[in-house]
Amino acid sequence: MHSPRRQLLSIATALCCALGLPGAAMAQADYPNKPLRVIVPFPPGGASDTLGRMVAQQLSNAWGQPAVVENRPGAGGNIGAEAGAKAAPDGYTLTLAAAGFMAVNPSLYPKLNYDSASDFQPVALLVRAPLLLVVNPTKVDATTARDFVQLAKRQPGKIAIGNGGTGTAQHLGGVSFALAAGIDVAHVPYKGSAPATNDLLGGVTDAQFDNLVTLVPFVKSGKLRALGVSSKQRVSALPDVPTLSEAALPGFEDGTWYGIVAPRGTPQPIVEKLNAELRRMLAQPDTQQKLLSMGLEPAGGTAAEFGTLIHSEIAKYRDIVRKAHVTLD
């Protein structure tokens, strides 16, 4: 015997057919009616994984359907990105997008199995993540970003700036800062921010340009000295630290970002429903407080605005990679 729900769906489907509406219209109206998947192209732990789980929890709470995080790390985010791009465009598979694999990798990898500009449907920009310039105070005699720039100019090629890997947004943020300041520094890549920070604390490197969530605890403990943040305005996590624009390079702004994308072809009503729910999440005071404590700035906006950002970032990093001759070798 048919359940009342199934009988109602059958009647609604028949009405759609009678009115000439495609079957997809019913699927969109009933969305979501099964579990969702959020692909995070990075390992468990860290800001990206935290964001993915916040999204999954919000959607699950709002819609009463399970939303599961699937970590698919590797190849600078390319493995998870490919899985997300090739998923069915029905709104049930979402991908946590990061500036690295969406905007940087197209200029670094000679061949990708996805096209970040055409294989994804932007859904919502979640956060912007300013970068923080820090130094080991026992090695670098600089108390301001201006001091650091002057020191680097006196010692071309001698100051070593660690980063979480060649081609990461953190690496290219450091490259962008060096280009803007007109300094020659040694960029030292590591397999992740944690080993880079360990070597900075140990005095192997001199400085680091990285996410606040990685560096703020060491700044607050006095083990590292913060010289400036790359955002347009100061951040609440370190209110006494000036922006790099204030401290040394007027107009300088950089940083990374995270958002949610779906496979290209995902129906627009589903994209709009997802966007509205994610913006609702970002407007919640407890969510904002948690993000700000991690050094992340809540964003939001429309899906179209996020799409414009992605395209502009691809062009921006293409220019930086070309000017700095950055390669994966």
C-alpha cells in the first residue's frame, strides 16, 4: 500500500506533467529529501574542516536531513575538487571551495581534471581569511612591518619566510607582499602550516605569512611577534596589530577565502535555497563569534557575487605566478 506521502508526491507529479512542467521541478520543490554530502578537500582538523562541519551541521539542523562531511585531501586540494566537480548536479553534493585549488592551482598545474571557472556553480562565500606576517623575535630585529621591509632591503635574499607549501594562498600571499614591498626574500615551502610554524619557532626560518588561526596562539604567548595583517581593517583577534597597509604598504590587501560550490548545472532554485541557508548561518551571533575567534571574517553575499570573486581571483593569481616565476618544481 502506498504511504500518504508517496500518494501526495504521485498526485503532484501528475499535476506537473499535466501542466507541462518537467519532472526536475518536482525534485527541486521537494529538495532536500535525502542525505547531503559536503566534500572537504583537506585533512580533518584545521579551519577548512571546521568550516565544512559547520555547514553540514547547519543544513542538517535546518532541513532535517543528515549532512555528512567527506574529507578528500591530496594534491593541493585537486583530488577533492575533482570529486566535487564530477558529482551529480542535484544539490546533494557540495564542496568546500578554497582560494588555493579554485584560483591558484589553475596557474600552477599544467593539467587539472577540473576547471574551477566552468565546472562549478558558486553557492556562497563563507569567510575571508586574512594572513598574518610574524617573525621569530629572537632572530629578527624588527618590531614593525616597516622595520622588516627595511631589514630585508639591507639583506637581499637572506630572510627566510616559511609557508605551508608551494602554490598555497599563504605562499603567494608572501610573494605578493614581497613584490609590493620591493624586497628579495627566500620563500621556504613546507608540507603544511604546522611544520612551517615549528621551524619558525625553532629558529630555522625567520618569518611566516599564514592564517591567523595557525599563528595567533603563538603571538599571544609571546613566542612570535606579529607585524601586520593583510586585511583592509584590523581584526578582532589581534586588535593592536596594524594592517600591513597602515604599517608599511598603503593600499596593500591580500588573504585567502573559503566558500561553498556545487557541480555546474545544479538547478538555480536549489542554489538559491542553499545560499539563503548559509547566509542565515553566517548571520547568527554565535557563528560570527566562533569564526572571528579563529581569525576568519564572515562574508556571505549572493551566488553571483561569489562567482565574480572566483573569476577575479583566478586572474589575480595568474598575474602573481607569472611575475614571480612560481613553479611546482
